[in-house]
Amino acid sequence: MRISFSVEEKTKLLSTIHIWRRDQLAQDMFRKLQVKYGIPAYLTETMFWHMEILYRLLPLCEFLVFKGGTCVQSYIDPMFQRASNDLDFNTTIQNPNALMQKIENLNNQLKTRGTAVEIQEVPYGFFEFESADRVSGTLNYRHRMPSRFGEYEHVTGNDVQAKSIRVQINCKHAWLPAIKKVVKPVEFFIMEEAVPREVVIFPHSSIEDLIADKIMATEEHTGRERFKDVYDLMVLLNLDFNGTLVNNKLALIARKTGRDPAELQRSSANTVMAFGDRGNEAQGFASMVCRGGKELIKDWEIGCEKTARKILQAEE
Amino acid sequence: MMLELIFGTKTRIKLLYALAQSSKPLTRNELAKMTGSGMRGTYEQVEELIGLGVLKESVNGRSRLALDPEFPLHDNLRDLLLSSGEYLRTPQDLLAALDRICGDNYYLGSFTAARQNISPIDYDPPVYAVSILKDHYKRLYPRLRVLGKLANIKLYEKNMGEAGDITIIINACESIPPDVMRSDFLGVEVWVASVERGIIECLARETPFALYGAYLALLQNRLDNVLDIAYFKKLADEEGSLPVIQSIMSKFDEIAGKRLFEITEEEKSMAEGMVDEKEIRHVINTVMG
């Protein structure tokens, strides 16, 4: 059955949003951003929710380090940013039960504050535990937000208008949550048109951490190689960064996992080169990328070659 | 059933274990002494075990007993007895068992955490303070309790008298603290709280130990530069024990005549709570001479 919310319920739901004004969360705004940046409006909406969720996680920020694809976007020029789905974090809390307790406490705070609510028994604004991956040490949470685009989710047997964002927190990297933590404002392209009520200052992984993580993510033959990781490397390696720090992080990971750090870089460079042959598929991926990035993808093969060279230069 | 006849009583198991360990045949009197069983009981059990073919009697002047190598289960029986004697003998064995039983739902705190990075000056038998998540306590406690039935391990109880070769103190806790880390402790991977939290638990919680041990851990960690003073104070504040911690640190500075803990005048004015001055002097003498 499809659940429809009354006007009062919709108003109540939107009043739980702290960072954005009601008029900024309108389809008009998302479409305006689509015209300017070239990313579909429904994907743009996600970036608004990402900012809001990061704000909600602030009480835990001493234990968290923002990482992954969404974090990469916070460093790069708005015109080169891309849409991303999940929010990923490392944590200094190594014991999963300790982390779950912290999240539970946060849920209680959000409920008391009126941010986490239940409307027609559908929970919004809670960090709902979904699963734990013991091997990777990741706890997966879902954070349900309202959808302004008529997207529906199946919740306890009913279809409700909602958009859930996956929040993944990795406990196993507590030994090295980041080689350098950067406490800085979150900066997404949406902020060029919609100024948030409050700047969200959150601990980010450094550019060096992100490059090292993406090098790990683009290792050959893992079956996890993806366009978005290659693209992120392409843009990250154009930023100013400290190559020694990248190498240090890779060396630490290699020592922990009994690998050769140079081999990690060679493997990543090989993956990036191989992706260079997939220019046609890359054009499909370009729909998720802002206009500057779309231009970059037009020269995909050359971009991949340059990126692979830069990965190998870091090795030297 | 044969196994019931062989292992049916505690006395039989003790007799068989003593014989499996012995390099030579033993008399009935020696067996009774070694196992702490009465003479009559020993005699009765021995006769039955001879009847089953498990034991063999040799008479060379005096009657002596040994496991009969002709008994079809002799090798298995001897292996089982000897290997069971070795099982869970060491602190490492116990820690591995704790971790296996409790999974992610526990941590080692108090003295275990406080002393994880220092070499204790005074010898103490191993004591492990295990905090188990409240929600799992009911399920896990019986699994741990059985370990206390082993000869070398004791589970702490009020008025328990002497500690065991290894003692476990089990508490229920509301939550696992965020600074609990997977650490290599005596070569075994276990969940251990931070040094700072360990010391605060020793000082602020009721434990079966004298304050001396807690003071000793505090000073040794400080002198070894292991203690993060800022984090220590922050934690103490969170746990509601900052005034007493400040009081202890002030007293250390005062008695040692040195700024060991860099306590400010403002912190001194906030210090409050019971401090055992005599034990602090004792600790300073022990560690600093």
C-alpha cells in the first residue's frame, strides 16, 4: 500500500531539516542546479541530504573521519564534482558494540531534538542499523530523508515517499583512520546556489588519504574497479598534495597486509590504463559528473594515461 | 557405558590423571596422597579400574599400579588425560578463551588496562577485570563461570580469600567505551581499554585491591610517558571523578617535590576526595627511590 502524507505531516517532516531552508529544498532549486552543473536534479537532491546528515553526525565527529567518494567532492572545484550516493567514514572506535552504542545515543539525541521522527510509523532521520560486515569491519546504517522527487521506498510493507542514504562506518581502520585529518567545512557544488544556514565543519580525510584509498580501490583483478574511482583519482591527482604522505600511507597499509607498496601503485596504474580503453562507457558515466568533469571525460583515454603516469610518479 | 565406568567419579579422573603423568608405577598409598582422595575410596576405585582392564597391577615387593598398555583405549586415554592437563593452564590460554566466549561484547579494564604498557614493579598474580555488556551478561556469565571451576583459575567473589593462580573479576557494563582497542596482550588479541581509563577505573571504582596498586600504575605510566594527561583529565571529568584525580595528582606533586602531573593552581583548588597519603609515599619510594 502506498502511504500518502498529509500537508501537516509533510510540513512536520521538512521542519526536521536544520541546514536548509524550506525554499531551498524545492524541485525548482534542484532543476536550476541541473541546468548549471549538468547533474540530474534527483541526484542533486542527495547532496543536500548529505550535508544535512553530516550536520546530524557532528556530535560524533571527534570519533569519525569523513572519507570516500562523497568526501572527495568536498575538495574539488564545483564544476568537476560528481554525484555520489553513500556517506563513508573511518572511526577511531574499534569495537563495533562501542560504536553502535554511540549511534544509539545519537539517535536518542536526534529524537529529543525533534530531528528524528516517526510519521505514520515510518522512521525518518534515525541512523537505522542495517548490517555489519565482519570481514571489512564496516557497520552499515540507513538514514531516511524525505524525497522531493516522488521517489518511493518499501518500508514495513508499505510504499512511502522517502530517500534513504547509506552511511557506512569502518571500525577496522581505527589503527589508521587517516594519515592526516583535515577539519574543514564541507563544500559541495550545491552551495554555489543554495547557501546553507550553517557551515558544517567536519573532520575530512586529507587529499593524500583519499588518493591512497583510491589507489587501493583501483587495484587490478579485485572485481571492484569502477569508473567513479578512476575519475576521482583523475581529479584528485590534479590538486596540490604531498606525495610523501601518500607513499607513507600506502607503505603502512602494505606492511599491515603483507604487500609491496610499489606493487599497489603499479596495479592501480594498470587498472586506470585499462579503463582508458573504455571511453564509450565513460561517456555514460559522464551524466553523473558536473560540466567541467564532462569535458574531462571527453578526453578520457588521454586523461587515464596522465593519471596512470601520476600514480607511478608518486611511486618514484 | 564404558566411558562412564572409566571416568564416572572425580576420584577416578584424578587417579587416572596422576598415573598418566607419572613416569613410574605408583602404590595405592602414593595415589591416595597425590589425589587427595581417602584410602578407602582410592582402593575401591583402583580395584574397579583393574577389573575393567584400564589399570595394570605389578607386584615387585610392593604392589604398584600403572595404566595398562594392553588396554585397547590406552593411547587415546593417556593423550586425553595429558592434553586436558595442559588446557587453559596459562594466562594466554585464559585470555584466548575469554575472547572466544565474549566476542566483541567485553573489554579488559581496570588493572589489566592500566598496566598494559608497563612492567609491574611488584609481582602480582595475574588478575583480569572483564567488563561484559549488560545485555549479554546473563548469557555469557555461565560460560565464564565454568572457567572458575578449573584448579588454577578463580572467579572473584567478595570475601573469596586467596586469589587463584589466575583470577577473573567479572562486571556488567552499560556500554563498551569508545577507547577500547583490539590489542596484543601477552601475545593474545583481546579488547583492552586505554591506559587512562584503566587507571580511572582502578581509582574510582570499587575493586578488591588496595589503592597502592592503582597509585603505582599511575606513577609508572606517567614516568614512562605512556599517560596522556589531557585525555586522562577529560575521561576523569566524563566519569565524574576529576576532583579526586586532581587531588591524587596534587598529592603526588607535593610529596615528590616535583611537577609530575603539571597540576595548575586552579586545578588544585578544585581537588577534592579521599587520598591515601601513606600509600602515595610508599609508591614514590618504590618507583623513584
